Amino acid sequence: MTILNNMADLASQKFMTFKNYLYKNYGESPGKMLVHTGVLGWILSSAAQVFAIVINDKIPAKEKMFLIPQEFADAAVNILSFYVVTNSFTSVGNKLVKSGKLLTPKLKKYVDEKQIKDIGKITTDISSGMTGEVRDEFMKFKGGVSIIFSTLGSILSCNIITPLLRNQYAAKKQKEIMAMNEKKDAPQKPDTQKTLQKPNDFVYKPLSMSDYIKYSGSNMRI
């Protein structure tokens, strides 16, 4: 029982450490967590695709040599597009709330009472000095906006930008493959120098008069 109790205590400590890590890094920005989990999902999905190609015995080795790098390139497009677009949207949402561009009625009242100037500017931070219920209101609102904007970014990335980039990449690779196949299947032109070249054992000898008479036949008259 002592060993089981120790293992349970250790698991509980690890779980608390994990929860503290999540709260510290994502507690004030749940949209950021959505971005990171989305990127992790793309990585695992791409790794599964590559692994499926590697272990598939029905795919010839030559095709695998092309498909595997293509999957890696496709994964890079998916991951970079998702991260850049979604993270940018999340940052914009956070900044809109932080600068006071987006406000709830309660936050609007706080801004008016504090007479905070330069509302909506990039350098403005209405949360500076916030405490109590007002700060809780601000954090909840900021977290909600963060999730909304990160969701919009992920939809835009997954349904519009990423497919366009993948189609452009696929079209480019298809042209390269077609050009390689056409070059491979094209008939080889004969080497005229080798065709016209005389064999090494052939030596030209001019005909003598006796040979000329012999080849001309008996009807020849002089």
C-alpha cells in the first residue's frame, strides 16, 4: 500500500504541476492554447500520413521517394499557414480588448471613470492598474474575444488559405513531374557521328583495272 500511495502522491503532484503550467501559460489567453493545440494536431496528422506511406507495401519504393518529401512539404504548408494566420488573429483580438477598442458596458464605465485617453491605439493598455471585479471582467472578456478570433483565424487558414497554397504547390510539382516523364519517355536521337563512322577493320581500297573488268562483266568492249 505504501508504494501505491507514493505513486498516487507522485501522480497528483505531476497533475498539479501540469495544471499550474496550463494556467500560467494559457489562463489569460485561451486562444493561444487553441493555436498550439491546433498546431500539435496538424503535426500528429502529418506524421500519421508519412508513417502510413512508409509502411504501405503496395506503394513502390520509387513512388515513396517522391511521396514522402511531398507529404513533409505539404505538412510544412499546413502548419505554417495555420500558426501564422491563427496566431495573428488571436493577437489582433487581444490587442482590440487591451487597447479599449472592444469593451463591455462595465469596462466602458471603468474607462470613462478613469478618463483613459488614446483609446484604440496600439500602445494603450486599459488593464494597467486594474484590480478586483473590473480586472476579472476584463480577463473574461479578453479570453472570450481571444477564442473567437483564433477560431476565425483557424477557419480562414484551414478552409481558404491552406487549400490555395497546397493547390499551387501541387500544380508546380505536377508540372515538374510531367516534364521529367516527357524527357524520360522521349525517343533517343541516333548519334550521327557514330552512325557515319566507318568500322575500324574496314580499309578503303581503290579498284584496279582487272577488278573493274571483272565486275563489269564479259559484255564490256574496248
